[in-house]
Amino acid sequence: MNLRSHLWLVTFGAVSLVGALCSSQNLAAAPVVEEAGGSVYVAFDLHPDELKGTKTWADNRVFHHPICQFRVGQTTIKRDMMEMFAHGQRKIATNLWHTGLREGIDCAGFLLNSRSGRFAPQVLDNLRQFVSLAGSIGFNEVQLRFAPLSVNAPATWKEWNETVFQENLSVILTTIDALHSVGGPKVMFDLGGELGGMVRIPFMRTYVQRTWIAALKHTDVDHTDGFSIAYAPGKIAQYVQSLREVGPVPRELSLTIYRNPYSQMSAAAQEAQAAGYSPPRFMIQETYYHDPSEYEEFVRAARNQRTIIRTIMQWPVVPDRKTNISEATTPLYDYGAGG
């Protein structure tokens, strides 16, 4: 090897080493949580200790859903949302739990009536007003999460139910279409709350695939994460595979993670990588309310796995409470962008 070649290799090696170190430093310095999130806002003027069973959840006098009762509760709803925004929340979500109720009922507590294949005109108008209010306050994103329950939940079916499937699908598509004309914040759709990856349940793969194909004719991957996933080993691989068979995969995977956030987030990132979903990118759709230690564990896992969390949404429950909702309001927020 001549001197010129030796000097070239030394110089090239030094440049490469510096470049690698800079890249490593940039990766270490880059935020793993890109955007400030917020709360999944499912009720206002709520007394959680009154939620003592299914009947109370389905009672309009106990459970005040912000979409069902927007007109009568808009002053309280606006106050709650402004307080969230004042504490750094920049996104807001709500669940659209639905099933076929009897005619003439728009809602029963937390349940929206989907019997006709679309929500009641007043409910859709409330939804448009809710999105507009969020935008006027300053929220940059509203997340709407469809969640079929009771006989409308495909996990309960003993055999494929085309009639109910068409009802659920129609609710999704008509709601998406109803919001096209609403300006303001970005609207993201969860096409089936925590239905992602549940392929061991009969008919779920068909349900997810057919819904995904139809929904992408009314919206796009910039406005839906597909189906959120209550993370458990194997769900991401199954979910990614089922969507790839029929179309594109969402730009991010939406996860519910409460307990053991470090190990769960690490496992989710590794599973996504193994499934070819790389680089891994996530939204935490549900986690504990106002928990700095939870945030630290998410950040540590994401940094170690070299993955990105776009944003984190908190549910109105705190650790060690044996209830689905423990908090009347969720103004505080410890999951801001950065980390």
C-alpha cells in the first residue's frame, strides 16, 4: 500500500468515525416523543364513584358523554378543554362507543345509537361542533375512536353477521364524510378501538381487512391509524400482516399500554421491527393519567429501541384503581413532546 492510499484510508476512516459519532449523538439528542398529546375525553360533569355497573354507564343522568350531550354541556365542556389546553395538552380524543339501541334514542349514557347505520343528526352536529370548538381553543388534533359494543362487537359473534358489519361500517363512513367540511384541527380516526391484532378471535381478520379497504376510500393514512392495539405479544405482527394483505400499513401503530411501560414498549418496538414495520413509529393511544414515571419509562424504552413515539394520550384513570374511570377531569399532563 503506498503512502497516498494509506493517508486516504486514514482520512476516510477519521471522517467516517466522526460522521458515525455525530449521527449517534444526533440520534441520542433527538426527541423520541415528537408532539404534545392530551386526554381521551369521554365524559364531563362526571362523578366516578357513581359508576357502579353497566346500568349507570348507560344512564344519561350519570354518564354525560361530550358528543351526546354537547348542547346542554358545552359551557362545562369548553371549560374542561380550556383547562387541558392551559396545562400543555394539544390533542384531544373521545370514544364513540356504539350499538343498536331502540328507535328514538340518540344515546344512552356512554352509548351512541348506531341502529340506522349512522349516528343521529343531532349527534353528528354535536360532533362537528366539538371538533370546531377544539380548533378554536387551539388543539391541533382531534382523535375519534369508533368502538362497537354489545351485539355490534365482532368479538361477540358466533358466526359472521353481515347485517351488523354493514351497520358498523356505515357508521364509520358516514361519520368520516360528515366531518370533511369541518375546518380547524386535524381529525384522526381509530376505526375500531383496540381491535387491532385480535386475529385469534373468529372473524376479526375479515372485519379489520374489509373495514380498512372501505375506509381508505373515504379518508387516507394521514388521518387514520387503522385499528388501535391493546398491546400483547403477537398482536403487532398479526395486525401488520393482515393489513398488508389488502393495502397500505398506517404511518404509525396506535397502542394501549398501562402496566410495565418499559418492557411493553420495548417488546412492541422489537415486534414491529421483526414484522418489517421499520423504523417503528407509535402513538400511545391510552395510558395512565398524569404519571411522570410512566412517561420516563416510555422515553427510556423508545430511546433504547431507537423508535419514535409521535404522541401520548392519557386515559382518566390512575394506577392501582380497580375501575375503568377514576378521574372526573384530566387537566394535568406529564407526557409532553421531548424526552
